[in-house]
Amino acid sequence: MLMAKVGSRNGAMMQTKLTGLLVCGVFCVAPLVASAQPVLFDRPYYEHANYAPKPDFDTGSLFAPLDLSSYGSGPPPNEGFFFNYDYLNWSISAPPSTFVGQDPANVSTVYNQDGSQVVLAGGRFLRSSLDTGNYYSEFESGSRVEFGYVVDDKGLLFSGFGISQNEEETIGANRSDVNVFGDNENINGPLVLFDDPYDLVGLQGTDSRFGIAFSTLTARNEIETFGGELMRIWRLKRPPRPYYPTMDFMFGVRYLQFEENFDVKGTQYPDADISSNDTVYDSFFHSEGVNNLVGPQFGGRFFKQWGPFAMAFEGRFFAAFNFQQFKQRNEFDPRYLEFLTEDSRFIPNSQTNSIDFTEFSPTGEIRVEMSYLLTRKIRVRGGWSGTYMAGIARTSNLVEYSVGEMGFNGDNTQEVFMHGVHMGIEVNH
């Protein structure tokens, strides 16, 4: 069973983080705007060379009628404060497929949830029952807010966005037939392969592995990403031709966080010799990873208008340093560990692990959109956005499955592609 949804808790956290970004943006932009205030409106647009003469209506009003004149260079680009809001419907690429457990191997021993031990003759080839290959890129809702100002072809832009995505898969005993190539009628549940650093099955080797069959096995992947940017804008002067495109160049800094939590839960049902009730024994492996991307960014915006219609294209390149942080908390039911060997009570059933990496994560973003002018200052718009990130750690690919230890491997440089449509409104942009 595969399902995806955005939880209310994630939505509330996303709103809080996005609000924090907007507050930071206000405090960053406000002092710079204040210093530019004396010249903010001392030069009306109609005094610029080659622009149409001053019209007979209030162009400062948000709801003034359209000015579609092609006289001279036509209507000038808007100046002053601007605000944009977009509703996002994006998907985030699923992590590369990996087993919930170690890689397939020649394994001789399997432990069922009732304590019974299955010894496979000749060392059958086993693999873990569950993998992340069925996760897919579900489209989820998010938002993006932009505000700033442009005065005399120079200005500032602050932008923030946020989106989250959840995926889950659960399997039960009816999936045990995918575990082994050969005789497996004695394996009665979905299987997870573990490394055997304590040599529980007596193979006298740190590379040995064994399987544990659970009654049910669930893997859940949660993704949340948000970020903000502060960009300086330089607008090129337009030649004296009607409807010549407006081009902006931008340079600044950006922060983007990509967080992914991966949870695995295995359930065991004890037999009467272990427990006199129907209590469910659980083993739980929680891993969380955060990619913190920060660095310089440059980009550009191309804008061209035809009557009330317009097209815009934006591109950005983000040279990001990625500070990766990972934590892990694991709980293995101690009574279940008693099934393994008489010495297994000395195996730690609870562990916490952490590790950090630093990587370079080049990131590119493009946007293509069309808009329609409702009034002199207000547009509605819609389009497509895509963001590619390299050097990103996907948490599910980092987990090392080992009884009594668990931990992380070094597979921390995957790729992420986010894309989807957006719809919104522009005010004075």
C-alpha cells in the first residue's frame, strides 16, 4: 500500500518557517529602502527619455486603467515597491531505490518473529523484502512569496518558498515470497537483512549477515524543503522601440534547506512462551538528514509584453556549499533480541548516531510563465518552475543496517529535481 499526503504538523511547521523568512527579509530590505526614500518618487516614469507623455489618469493607483499605448517606447516598466505571491504544485524526485536492509547476500540463517530459527541449506540467496523503489514523485502544494523595489533601474528582491511531501509503504507476511530464491516456506514474514558484527550466527566473520522476519514492515519517507534569497537588481535601459523586452540582472545570496526523514518500523508478535498477552513488539529505526545549502547566486529575468499579455523567463545559478547533518535513533525490542543467542542480551538495543558532511551542491533554477494585465499595476500569472540540485544526501540511502550498531554509510551525493506549475498574482512588478 502506497500513499502520500501532507500532514497538518508539517504544514504548520512550513508556515512558521516561511513566516520567519519573510520577517528576516523585511529587516534586511527595510534599511536599504529607507536610504533610497528621498529619490523614490522624485522622477516620474514619463520624464524618462523616449517614454510616452504623462497620461491623464493616476498611474500610481493599483487599479488605474490599462496603459497599452505604443507611443515612443510604449509603457515603461513599473518602478517602486512590488509584491508577488504564487501557489505551487510541485513534485520532488524520489530517492534512488535502496533496500530496507543490507544488500542481497548469501545468508544461511533467518529468525522469525516467534523466535524460531530457519537454517537455509547451502546458504540461500536472500534479499530484504522492502525497498524504496515504489516511492514516486507525488505533486504537493506549497507557496512562494516575493517582494522588493526597483528605483531608477536598481533595486532589491527578497524571495521565500516552502513545500513538503510524505510517502509510505507497508507490507505484511503475504510478501515473504520475495525474500529468497529457493525453499522459503518456513520464513513467515517480510525480511530485513542485517550485518552481524557480534557474530550471532557463528560464522566467525564481520562480513556475515542474517535475516530477521517481521510480522509487518513499514517504511516512511518525509521531505520538507524551504529557502530564501536576497538579490540586488540591475535593470538594463531599453532602446527607444515599442515593446522592447525588459531585462534584469540579479546577484546576491541564497539559503535552501532540504530535509528528509526516513523511518522504518518492524512489528513482531511474540509467542505464548515470551508473553501471556497480545502486546505488539516494535523495532524502530529513525534517521533524519538535513542539507543546508548557502552561497552566492546570480541570475536574470527577461520580460516582454504584447498588449495585456506578457511572457517572462527567469534563470538562476546557485553555487552552494552544503553542510549536511544526520542523526539516527534506533530501538530494537530487547525481548526479541533474546531470540538470537543467549549472549544477545549484551547487545545494545538502543542506539543514537550522528555524522556531518560538507559537499559542493551546484543548483540551477528556471521559470517560464505567462501573465495577463488586469490593471495598470496588477497581473495574474501562471507558469512552470524547475530546480535541479546536485550533491544532496538522501537519508534512506545513508542508513547502515547492523544489529546493535546501525549507523551511516558514505552515500551522500545524490541528485534532486523539483518541478511543477505555479499560479499567482503580481503587484507593480
